[in-house]
Amino acid sequence: MRCRKCGESAALELRRHNAAFCVPHFTEFFRKQVREAIHHYRMFTPDETVMVAVSGGKDSLALWDVLIEEGYPTVGLYLDLGIFDYSRESREKCEAFAAARRQRLLIERVDAAIGAPIPEVQKATRRPTCSACGLSKRYLMNRAALTHGFVVVATGHNLDDEAATLFGSVMHWQTDALSRQSPALASTHPKLVRRVKPLYRLSELETAAFAFLRGIDYIVEECPFAAGATSLAHKEALNRLEAASPGVKHNFLFGFLEKARPAFERGQDVQLTECASCGQVTTGEICAFCKLADQVKRRSTPLTRSSGDPSQ
Ligand code: SF4
Ligand SMILES: [Zn+2]
Ligand SMILES: [Zn+2]
């Protein structure tokens, strides 16, 4: 197996691209894909500080690494979900990464914002853990960016994540979700920051290889709640299709973005207003996060008092 660029011995074969690369040319390929994503969707300019939401996993730390190397001003945001040892370890990885590269890392605690750590939120509200967690993350990312004056938040979602989300939305014909599925969501309200996903062109395997080759120390363990998530079942189904037909995941996502997404782009005329309780953007009177926090407050007091924050 020879590198497509230089003909030296290849370290990695990318079947979906029908190509193989040596280490330097693979890392160059990876960076080029990120550059292409930023450029194609005009995600941000070199003057804008990018808030990178980091979880301690390979994708978000690989993204942060690329953006630093590309010369973008960045700041990290770690959301401490209070998920037992997983949160403690992932926070340590983010802190070590930021310290080694002399980058600023902001830390927000979910329990401080919502009244309980994520595992207790599920018990208090009966809402699926990942659903409450996802809602809280989106809300807190936006709030942190607004508080600190940043106009764009970047997340480490990769091609596999995006294809799995699309698959789930199509399975249930969630047309609102389909209208929002994009590598870049513009700010449609002064209190809503731009959200971008510069790794959407790169597969999970490629980000894992990049993180390894760059010597990034990331948390390998998955969140304990990931095992039951339906997105994992969707990823497995797509992986089976990809093994049989390399490139199918790419075609599924890119075909949607290029050909089908415009047909679903109608959610744009939704009237956005400010939550009467917290002032963040919502479509109703009270935002979903405030409703969740209120549920936690009303139902979880005995639970949280007895168990405290397991992440500490
Ligand atoms: S797997 Fe679920 S609970 Fe765990 S971090 Fe992801 S969304 Fe949150
Ligand atoms: Zn090469
Ligand atoms: Zn609110």
C-alpha cells in the first residue's frame, strides 16, 4: 500500500476515498478537509474567536488541535455533566490539553444551571437521559458564548455523527430536525450564536487516527449512557452498510445536504422570542431548558439532597 501523494509506504487506507496516505500526508489531508468545511460554509473568519465545545473525546480535541494549528483564535468550553468518573476524567483531559497548548478553557457545571447533575435529571423528570443532556448542552453552549461575547460555537460532530442523526430523523420523518441538519447554522436572533461542525467531512475512524497520530490524550471510554442511545444503533446500521459499500455514509449525508435539504428549509420563518424566565431564545413563552430545570426543582429535591453531585 503506497501513499497517494508521495508513493512512500502508506500508514492508513481510506476505502471511501479509494486512497492511502503516509502519516504526514494523512494529517495534511485531514486539515484540508477541515479547511474545506470552514470555507464552504463560511463558518468563521480568522478574526473571530471560536468557542470550541470540548468533551475530552477524540473528535472535539482533534478539532481544537486543528483550529489552533491553523491559527484561529480559540477558547475551549467544557460542560461538566456530573456523570460520575466519566465527567471527572474527561474534564481532566480537557484541562491537560488546554494547559499544554496555553489555551483558555471555560468550565460550566450543568448541576449549577439545572439544579442536579445529568443522571439525577433523568430520575427527576423521567425524560430520557440523552434527551435532557442534549437539550442542556445546546442551551449552555449558547448561553456561555453570549455571556463571554463569542459569536460562534464549534462542535466536534463528525461524518458518522451527522449521518446517524440524519438517519434517525429520516426514520421518523422529523421534518423540523431535517431543516436544521446542517454543518453550519446561522444566527437567526441576536441571542442565538452561530453553530458550526468543521469535522463533518471526516469519519470517526479518521478523527481517531488523527488524534492518535497527533499524540492527543483523549478519553477513550464512552459516556455510560451512550450504550442505550438510539444514535448508536443507527451508527451500527450505517457501519454495516459502509462495510459492504464504502462511501455510502458520505453519499447519504452529502446527497442530503446538496439535494434534499433545501426542500426542508422552512423552519427559518419560525418566530423566535426571548424566554420570560431566563431571556434566552425560544419559540414559546418559557424555553425548554427552564421547563426542565423547573421539573427538576419540583421533583428532585429529596434525590439530589441525598446523593449530591457524583462527579465530585
Ligand atoms: S451519551 Fe447521552 S448522556 Fe452521555 S454525554 Fe452523550 S447525550 Fe449526554
Ligand atoms: Zn505521503
Ligand atoms: Zn429559559
